[in-house]
Amino acid sequence: MQSSFSVDCRYCQRLAQFLDEVKARHPDYYARPVPAFGDMMPRLLIIGLAPGMHGANRTGRPFTGDYAGILLYRTLHKFGFASHDESISADDGLQLSGCRITNAVKCLPPENKPEPVEIRQCNGYLAAEITGFAADGGRALLALGTVAHQAGLRAAGLKPSAYPFGHGSVHALPNGLTLYDSYHCSRYNTQTKRLTTEMFEKVFEKICADLALT
């Protein structure tokens, strides 16, 4: 498990080979491990699952250029975390304030399904991010989905079984951070109404209310 992130990481053989195949099919795609994006000293760190094929894997920026980013960036803009309400490309000028976005797995996985060993391998990068986040005054973690929730807890040295995932759940962690849960803003979840705009915004309302008190 590595702690020093590099866009040249190839520790997961299956993912590295898959990225090579994708790059061969789409030479103009980024097709490398995707770094975090946003404020370098945020109060909110958002944890997603992994880059999407035609989103972050194409553009090189989390939740940028695909359907999953539509609700996320629209909501970030509404609550004052983003300078624009949409994220189209890595050079579109969008900036985040007080917020940073990362992923539990930095590389595009086949069928959007990372294997457990890959999640564990990448967890060192997330652990380093969370440690630095807390040291710099960060307060809130937002996990988008169960995998992100469990990865965030493991990265913080905690047992996921002690903090069950649930949309809208709030967990006070021993390290002083607060973990908030939401269903992932994927196309499937939003189109099936498993996650609505109102549901997502309520999570952010809670985060912003709590941050105002710290």
C-alpha cells in the first residue's frame, strides 16, 4: 500500500493494463491515475469511487465531463464551493473554494468495478490525503457511496463495521473529522430517483450548517 501518489502509478496490474488498452483506443484521453482536484486547504473533502471512462479518465479531473459530475458540481456551486455550476474540461477555469474532490481508487476500473485488492492498494493514497486534510484544518468528509465510505474509514484507521453507511448518515470520527454519507451521484442513481436533487442538497445543507459552527 503506497502513500505517495503519482500519476505514473502502476501498482495494480489489471488497472494499469486496462488504462493502456483505453489509451490505445482513445489516444486523446488522459487515461492515467487521476489526482485530487480543488482547494489545497479545504474544509470539505469529497470522496468518490473511481474515475469514469468518459469523464475523469478522459479529462484528468474528478467528476469532469460526464453525467456523474452534473449534480455534484451544480450542488457545489449552489452552496458556494464552486465557481461554476458545471465541469466540462480540465481547462474550463472552474475553481473550488473550501472543497477538494478525490476518489477511493485513482484509476479507471473495468466496468466501473474496482476489485477489493485494488481498493486496498490505493487506500494508502487516500490515507495520506485524509491525514493532510485533518492536519490543515479540514473538518468534513463526504463519502459518495458505500465503497467511498468504507475506503475513507479504512484510510482513517477505523473499522467500517462500526460506522454503517446510510444516505444522510453523519458519523463523528475519533480523529476529529465528521463523515457524511450520500448515495453516489451516478447516472443510475439520479435517473432512478434513488438520489434526487433535494436529497443531495439536504446533505450539503447539513454539512454547511455544521461547518458554520466550527
